[in-house]
Amino acid sequence: MNIAVLTSLYPSPPRPREGIFAERRWRGMRERGHSVRVIHPQPRTPGPLAIGSWDEIRRMPAEESRAGIEVQRPRYLHLPRRARRNAKRFARVGVRELLARARPDIAVLDYAWPAAEAAPLLEAQRIPCVVHGRGSDVLQVAGEAGLGDELARCLVAAGHWCAVSLDLVRAMDGLAGAPGRGRLTPNGVDLERFHPGGRREARERLPLEGDAPLVLVVGHLIERKDPLLALEAFARGAPSGARLVFVGRGPLADEVVARARGLGVSARVLLRGEAPPDELAEWYRAADLLLLTSRREGRPNVVLEALASGLPVLATEAGGTGELLEPFASRLLVRGRDPEELARRLGSLLEAPPPPEELRASVAHLSWDACLAELERVLAEALGGGGERR
């Protein structure tokens, strides 16, 4: 297949770890013999309105080759508080770039919003497309962002959609009014990189001194991930010598530091910042527990990686998290956001964790090869016109 990917999230030199799982997926499809090209439009905002991380965006190259995949980054006008118009401009420039070169067999509109806005334009060009959902690009857009009607219109125009969790598939089916139409295309996990290993050796390589219990939080320090709840649960439930490590960055970093000080645990809390995949694998092997307190999720890759590493996961019930933890739900999944309940479970799991081999076995079927084969089937169905457009 000749595949064109239109996406708002993909790695770049200034942001090398942003969208790395998307890159892993499309690199895998290329390795399976498909032609893949990525169109990654970037916003251009008039000077007085450009605030935040615009310098990183400006430094993104207009074109580059990453792992043999050509990435184009055309610019589009982006104005604050103009979500619908911005999405349409994103789609127009993306489709224009897509049509400027060899016509693809199929387009994947990755990260549903704003990429899904390209579906009506591609329909007019008679280019089959699939909308791919990953989490907030569906749930937040259709929820608090108030764009559910717009996303629904685009799904109907595409006629085909898929997502990384059953929870998201059902949400997209509901928006489009087509129960059972969407397909599950889960992310895979690198079972060679993420595997159980010696905890002491991993701590020496990091380096990390001592043998005290270690609780790990991996992800952006943002409201949706609720790192403050994780901190509260740790302060209440972890033994006195335990440590808490945040691997990730975000706008709540200063608030996490201040709250740790207020709870009297700042000496036992470390903000590591982002870590490359190989180092992250060492953190999983060095830790005793992964703590995930998200309010909303797609199907968290960190849960996949931790389980593959034989590391227990204590998580709040959110999106597709429960799909991954279902075999251990009574111990690892917390319904609700009570810090006392999270603290109680945390202490219990540190004392008596599930066997690492059982945790790894629960995700062994989610190798990248298996997950990419499923994606191939979904794209082939859309390319073959399987099903009727509504």
C-alpha cells in the first residue's frame, strides 16, 4: 500500500519524543513493505499572538527524512480561539501537500482532531481514508471542547475509523451513529526492550542508590494526568523510606515540587524530566510500582510497557486503561479518585506484588508484529470499500 499519514503529532528535532508511538507504528508499516509518507502541518501565528512554545515550532524543518519516512511540514494560519477554522485550515494545507506528490492508495488521519477535517476533502478526491483515534483527540474534542458534531460529520465522510482502545472505538461509533463500525488497532509494545530484569542492576545503571521501594509516575505533568493525586497517594500510602520518581515534564512541575514540600516528602521525590526509551526501560526494571492517576486516557502505552517489564501498575479507571488491567482489576484498578483508597492499594501492592511473569504474559499477544498486522487488515478493508458509507 502507498499510505499517506496526516497528523498533528509526530516527532521532530525540537520535540524528539512527541508522538514517538505514532512514528514507531508507521516505521513498522514501512518495514512490512508499505510506502509511508507523513504530512505534519504546523501552525503559523501572527507575531503579537504567538505565545508559548512557538520557538520550537519555528525550528521544525519543513521537510526531513526520519527512519526512511519522508515528513513534510507545511504551514497554516492558526488564530487563538478559532478551533473549527484552524482545523479546516490544517486540513486544507495538509491535503494540498498530500496531492502535490504521488497520489496515495489510502490516507490515515492520525490523531482524529484536527486531521479528521480532511475527510470531506479526500472524499471529493475519491481517496479512501481512515480516521485514527488515540485519546483526547476524540474524548476531549467531543467533550469539553464542544466539537462532537464536527468530528461526527468528518467520521461519516471518512466512512472508516479505528482507535487504540475499545473505549475509543465505541465513542467514535456513537458519534458517527454507526454501532460496530469502528475497529480496534492497538499500539504494540516492544517486548525486547521492555522485559523483566534485575532491579539492583537497573538501579546501578541509572544510577540510583539504595534498595528502598520505588514508585514511578511516567507521563506529562498536566491536569489530565493529575500528578498531584499520585503525589498525595504516595505521601499517604508508601512506607517511610520509599521514593517517588516522576518521568516526564509539563506545566504542573512547579506545583508538584511545592505540594511535595507541603506534604513533607520533597526529599523522597525526584522530577527526572523526559527519558529516552532505553532509559525508561531501566526505570521500569528499577521500580516496584507504576502509578497512573489519569482522569482520561486512550490506551496508555506506559501501562503496556510496565506490564511487559513485569512491573505492577496501580491505576485509576480511565478510558482503555481497564482493558489492559482487566486480568488484575481487583488489585490494580481503582474506580474513583479517593486518595485514601489509592494509598491503601499502593501500600498493599508494594508489600505483595503480583508475579512479574503473570504481568508480562497478559500483554505478550500485543507485539508490534501482531498489532501492525491488524492495522493492515483495517486499511485493506477501507481500501477495498468494505462497508457502505453513510
